[in-house]
Amino acid sequence: MREKFEYFLAVLVIKISKICPISFSYKFFKFIAVLLYYTLGSRRKLAIKNLRLAYTNLTQKEIENIAKNNFTSLSKTLCESLLLYNDKKTLDELIINGKEAIETVNRLCDNGNRPVLFTTAHFGNWEALAHYFGFNGYKLVVVGREGNNLLIEKNITTPSRTKFGNALATKDNAMIKMVKFLKKGYHAGILIDQKPGAINSIPSTFFGRECLTSKAIAQLKLKFNPVIIPIFAIRKDDGRYEIIVKNFDESGLNGDSEHDTKFITQQINDIFEEVVRLDPAQWFWMHNRWKM
């Protein structure tokens, strides 16, 4: 019964987004975000705690402002996902520099002759970022967490994530599925900025604090030698997104599996931190990243 009720609410929100003006949708989701900030005490406290760990130089008020803006930032990302789903916005309307970003990626992967392993974080609008490359000809398998509600997952989440041509791998079968798709000539996209399970992770640091990080990127790099491209979509003042393509430095790899796994994983974390510092409110702080 609960699963059906949650599905009904999700469908209702999608319908509201479809029939209402775009400006109303943004305001509606912002209202819900602010409401949740004050009612979801555990998430609010966790976001504030994480921000305090990462930004020891900020005042309590500054940290609370970032935490509150974090909730509204996520509401914008969700709203835009529904607007794309309902064909009320296009990817070109959301992305500022898409063509330039694709040219940069083409250059890095020898115009598609080498497989690409995109890695990003829950930052800005990571969903639109994956959609953009899938829509523009990159055969891409993306890894996503399977939701607890199977009705929503089957009828809403999966159709949304595959709408622009991407294939989908859930975290439970991610490595096996990504390997199969890479062998078929696909590129892959994966987010490793959240706390993973203990089995396939290694100790690392993020914002100078110890954490566990998934080894998935390092494992795929060492097995298939794809071009690792850290890439992000950061929201600008006008509400649109700029794609940031960061450089991954392979010069520190020396052929030793254990060393290279640590080197790759830590460098990705360092790049994530560099990007998050550009606008901390756009990263997902309400997740227990440093839990060991």
C-alpha cells in the first residue's frame, strides 16, 4: 500500500510540473525544499555537521546558510529533471557550453577511438550532464542507485534516466554491466563521491578527512585503460549550467596495482573537492560521507 501511495504522489508531482508554468514549478519545489530543511531534522543536522567538518573557518551562520541553500539547490536539480522528462525544457536551454565541452572530450579520447570513463559527483545537475552526452551521440552506460520503491523505479526513474539514449546499470550489478558495455564500445559514467560499501573501497581523504572511496574507477582504468574524464555541471547565476572538464593526470601511475589504485582514487577525490569548493551549496552534504 505504501509503495502505491508513494508512486501516486510521484505521478501527481509529475503531472503538476507538466501543466503548470515553469516558474511555478521552480517556486513549488523551492517551497518543498525549505519545508524539508526545517522538518527533516536529521538530514539538516547531518548537512551542518559535514559542512562544519569541511569548513572549519566558517561561522555557524555561514554554515547554516550553505546547508539551507543545499536543500534548495537539490530542489532545482529535481525540478529540472522533471521539466526535461516532460519536454518542457531542452538540454540546450540548460547547458551553456555543451558544444565546447564535447569538443574537449573528443580531443581527450581521440574522437571516440578510446573508451571514456566519465566520473562526476552529486553536484550541480549531474543528471542533465549525463543526458547531454547521451543525447549528443555518446553511447553511455551510467550507474545509478536502484530506489526502494520498485514502481517508481520501473515507471519513472528508469525511463527518465534512459530518455536521451543512455543505458543504465544499477549499483548491485554495476561492475559486471559496465564491463559488458565497455566491451561493446560504450563509454561509462559513474559517481563515487558518496560512502561506498566496505568490500570494494579503500581508505582515502576528502576535505582532508579520512573516508572510504569506491575502487571502481581505478579497477576499470587498470583493466581497460579508458580515458578518465572528471566532468561536472555547475549552476551559474542565471540558472543555466556550465560544463567543467577537469584534467586527470596519469603521470603518477607506475604499473603497481596497489599504488595505482590509491593514486587514481585519491586524485579523483581531490578533483571533487576542488570543484565542490567552487560552490559548496551545490554538493550533496546531507549524506554521511565520512562514516568509516
